[in-house]
Amino acid sequence: MSFRFWAHVEWGTIEGPLKIVEELEQTIDDAVNEMSFPLICAYKKERMPESLQNILLKTHPYVRTEDDFIISDLYVASNKK
């Protein structure tokens, strides 16, 4: 049986420390990789500052835009095992 998870993500505020967001996204990416299950996250680009977009590009290996599907050049998989 195949399955996948979808997550629509909206941040109520970006005023908090972005380091917390980055740590959360890295933890989620580690879990997804460890369990080998597909997770698709959806974000509204126009609601995110560039600093948050860069964090998401570092913690998401693939990016789907309105017109394209690309591999993130900034993605760095964790070395955690």
C-alpha cells in the first residue's frame, strides 16, 4: 500500500527567532529521511520573507513551484543517524 503526507504550513508570525524554525524543519527532514516516507509541504511564497525561504530551501530537497519542479541547490541532508 502506498501513501504520502501533505502539510500546508502557515506561520502566524515571523517575528520569533528563525533559528527555531530552522531546527524544527531540520528535525522533520531527519524523520522523513529516517522513515523513508514521502512528505509534501505547501507554503505561500508571498507570505514569507527571503530569510525563511532560504531556510526552507536548505531543509527541503525538492521544490515545486507553479511552473516547475526542481532540486534545491541549498538542501543539505543531516548527518544524524
